Amino acid sequence: MSDSRQNGSLLGVIVSHAAVAQALVAAVSAITGIEGALVPVSNEGCGTDALAERLRQAVGQGPAVLFVDLPGGSCLTSSARYAKQHADIAVVTGVNLAMLLDFVFHRDVPPADAARRAVDAGGKAIRVTPA
Amino acid sequence: MSLALYRIDDRLIHGQVVVGWGQPLDCSFIVLVDDEVRQSDWEQDLYRMGVPPHIEVIFASVDDAAEKLPAWEADSRVGILLVGDIDTAAALTACANQIKRFNVGGIHHRAGRTERLRFVYLTDDEAAKLRQMAARGVEVTAQDVPSARAVPVGEFT
């Protein structure tokens, strides 16, 4: 799996239902022009073993942050299991475009720090606009 | 109201169960029957994360489940019972003859299995076990979400 970690930066792996992950990767690329910082993984048609294998291939040699769509379900359980078995992996749930846009510019930190930063950036983007 | 859905799904608790079935059934509790998960606090925390706080999650071994099934069936709330594989479903139906139906919700590809439906892959042995369950009087159908057709066991095994 080609990625841009040769300089020691984190890889972001988006783990989602259907093609959400793929679409988020395309959107980040369209907005920032940054390629290779994010890899999409879909759970489409996957049981636990198949999804674990997709994750393993996507992550390659860590470190990485796994951005999961929902705080539960097969994407989360597979990601959490993977992180439990591997060092240098952090997991964030509730992925959104705002957190990814922040992440791709701040990848020279430990995974746990990047995960906390992503939660902050993603949360700030969720609001009701003034009427 | 009792247990409205008995389901085999190798992903156990996930979106199709909690939202896809849980919403239309107005589900208030989920029973997860799995001997391994029953013994792991870490696994239980993980599965509980995917469930909104108003839905109770009960973790049970097969033996626990056989014993408590009458109480769950008598519960005034609506519940969903989940198992992760056919062997667990077969074990449960063998020791609890009040189970009248089992939904096959998701059994995914693994070495030795062939595709029967988009969301059901089985070995010949697993297909035979499902037919045996049906022969014992359990209505076995495959249906991933409520809006899909319930496919009778004879059509996919």
C-alpha cells in the first residue's frame, strides 16, 4: 500500500460503511491537494476476518490513526481489535470532513495526540448555523 | 412483547441490528449470546459502545441463555437476541424448544464457504445445520434488513 509515511508522518485510515470512506478521501484531496495521507476502507461484504485483513493491508507498517464512521458496529469493533493488537494505532469515531482536513496538515505527532486533536477539530465543526 | 427477532450475524451488534431492526421494532434490550464475549469485559465494552443508552445490553453464554429465555420471552419490552454463528444458534434451539424462528442476518465469506446470498456464505456443513434446524420446526429465513424479503431456508442452503 503506497502512502506518504516515508517522512515519519501518520497515516489516516478511514473505516466506514459503504463508500463513505472513499468519498471522504476524495473530498480531502479535492480541497487540499494532499494525496496519500488517507486510505479508505469499506466494510462492504466483510465479516470480521475479512475486515481485519482489509485494515491490516491499509495500515501497513504503523503508525496510524483509524477514523471510524460510527461509535459502534463492525467498523469500530474491527478497528478497536486491531489497535489493541498493534502499537502506534489510535482510533477516533464519528469521522467528519472537518477533522480530516485538520489531520492531514498535522501528522507529525504521536497517534494519540493526533486522535485527540481530530476529536476537537471534528467536534467544533458540528453546530447549528444562525437563523 | 418479548423477543421479536432471533438473529445469526457474525458482526453481532452493529448498525443493521441497532438501527435497521432496532428502530422499527422499538427495541429496548439486546441479548448477545456468545460464550467468548461473555467472558471478556473488553469485548463487552466494545459492543456496548454501539448501542444507545436507552437500550439494555445483556451478555449471556449459551447455558445462561437457555435458562433465562423464558424470562426474556415474558419481558414486557421488545428485545432482539443475537448469536454470531450457526453452531450457537443450533445449540440454543436444541435446548430451548420455544424458539420458533431464526433470522440469518449476515454470515460472511471465509475459506470453505460459498456465496448463497449477497450477505450469506456457507460451507455445505453449515447449510446442512440450518436445514436440520428447520426440520426441527424452527422457521429459518435470511433477511439482512426489515425492508428486504425473508428468503426461506430452502432457497439458500
